[in-house]
Amino acid sequence: MLQLLYADSKGRMYDHPNLLAGGRTGNLYTEISEADAIPLPEGASLVMIPGGCPVGLDRQGKFTVCRDVRGVPAFAVGALLPQGYTRTLLPAYRRADQNPLPLFGYAATGFKNGDVYVAAVSTDKNLRWNPVHYSTPELGQLVKDTGEEYKHNRIIRQLGQCAMKYHCFTAQNIFYRRWEGGIPVSPSCNASCLGCISLQPAECCPSPQSRIDFKPSAGEILEIAAPHLAGAEDGIISFGQGCEGEPSLAADTVSEAIIEIRRQTGDGTINMNTNAGYTEGIKKVCLAGIDSLRVSTISAREATYNSYYSPRGYKWENVGSSIAIARAQGVYVSLNLLTFPGLTDLPEEAEAIIDFVQKYNVNMVQIRNLNIDPDYLAGKILLGEDNVLGISNFIEILKTEIPSLEVGNYTKPLVK
């Protein structure tokens, strides 16, 4: 079994001499065994849970709140996982502070024989998303040079901020001229997601980044996208970034840009990250020649979906209609499944996802750790307790029930 890992007020970490590590799934505390965890992977970060007192198991098997050790206050520790790893358990802690935690995907941790373990599973391998490739010493000069080359392009100015201030990987790839590059296109949205990272309601935590405040022209999009697709290794252009709203709301502009891009180059993959609620907009970009869609959802059950997304001007059924149109046009469709232990792995949730994927012939499910305060989410959506399948089991069920389905974490270039 793993020992409880905790921190003091200065962030120094220790293993507890008497308590075993605890985790959380939904609203239920659970133990963490070594079989449920992996050694902390390269690129992961250990962080203190603000105001969180760790919860561990005592020698009698009871969950105990650890407020201090030998008179020194103890703080809960969580891990932030790199891309390619899926969290299987949340950290176990208690907080008196009612203000929601920052939008991070905290994972449970433990300690044994000198090593830190995390409740997670490897779900995709793509070395291109290793942080070692990003925020390199030459990035600042690349941003400056590209900004001078496209001095009148507002998108480039936005991406420069995202690359340098927020360390966004897809923004940085535009300046490195490689792989998947993001192009924000829409300042508005048709949903009010609980965990939106660019625009938050007052009741939730501050947004970690700002949203674009302009509507790019087709010419601005073309000026960046065509050279990237033509010259970047395994080039991908993705609309629908963390610094914008719903890209399909800019469908007229995006469609115009796609048509002209394809007049100039047939290389690369044109992708859109979308909630797919605006069906007419999705139809336009599909007819224009988009290659792939990554459709975000937290569930295939309407009530759960609505509780998280609070859609405005569309219904859950529009998401299915949009996917059906895309697949009929030969567009590759992935579900960007916002995954949360104690919700995603509920039997009824798993069954609904399987039925939805089969009904609409979805090509891929991308597992995405949902970054949100568990207690805040529990106040909005009914979470499970002792009836969950487990995230690892959920993933295996997906693969078993739908052998043709690709399951992973990344948007990948399409072979044409």
C-alpha cells in the first residue's frame, strides 16, 4: 500500500508515518493501492491543494483528516499530469474554504520506497507534446520575428500573447512552424461551461486566460494557416482554442478561409474543436472541406450535458445532428470526452457514451482530464459513490465494446 503524501506550509513534502494514501472518486473516499497507481511520470507536477487538509487511512481502515503532524499543519498534495495520461482518482482532502479551487486536474498521489506514485494510467504516447519541446530559449525571438512579418495580423498578436504569457503549446507551434497550430476565430460562445478556461461566471474561479475580443477576417486566417499547412511537419490547423468561444459561430468566415486554403494547398489537416451545437455552422465548414472535428462533451446523457454546458440556443440533439452531417461528408470525428472519476465511469454514463459512439459512427474518443474543483462540480451534477466502474475499466470497456474505436488523447494528422 502507498503512504499518504503531504506537504508543510513551505511546500516541502513528506510521507506520513501512520496513514495510508487516500483518493476520491465522485463523492466517495477510497484507498489507493500500488496496483491502482503508476510512478510519477516525467512532466508531471506536484502541487499543494489550497487550503486542503489531506485524508488518509489509519490502521483501523478508517478515513482520517490529517490537519497536522507533530504540531505542524499538513496540506494535501495532488499531481498535475502531462498530456497522454488519464487521472483515475482525485486527491482525498477536506477544505473549509468555500471558494472553488483553480481550474487544474488534480490527481491523487502516494509514496512508497522513496518514489512518488500517482493515480493515473497512460492512454496515449506522442513525444511531440513533451514540455521539453516548448518554451525554448529561441521562442521569444520567433514570436518577435513572426509578429514583424505579419504586423497587421491580429491573430498573430493574440497567439504571441498565448505563447509567451500562457505557454499554450498550439500557439507556440505556429511560431515553431510545426505540428498542430491553433488559430482562434470566435470571441463569442453559445454555452456557459462550468469549467470554461477563458470566460467564467462570477460564482466560479477566475479565468486562467483571456478571450479574444475581435472577429478575425478570412484573410487573417488564410495568411497564417496556408503556410503552416504547406510547410509544417505533420501540419494541423485547429480552430477552437482556449482563448476563444465557439468557432462554429464564425462559420461564414472560417468556411471562406478553408475554401481559399485548399485552393493554395492540399497539405495538412484542418481541424475544429467545437461543441457542435450550432448545426448550420458545422454543416457550412464541412461542406467547405474541413478534415476533422473534435466535439467536446462531458456526457452522452442530456441532463448531465446541460448541467455542465448550459447551452444557449441549441439542444443536446443538435450535437448528434452535427456529427451525423460531418460523418456523411467523410469528416473524421473525435469526441473530446471531459473525464472525471465518479462521473464518467458511472455505468449509465458509460452505456450512454457507447450507444452514442455506435449510433453516430464516431471515429475516436479523446480522453481529457476535466479541470475543475470536485466539490464545485458536485454541487452542480450528481456524482457517484460506491457504484462506479473505475476510469481504467471504463476505458477498457470502450475498447472491448467498440474494437474499431480509437481511444487516446491527441488530435493527429490524417493520412490522405
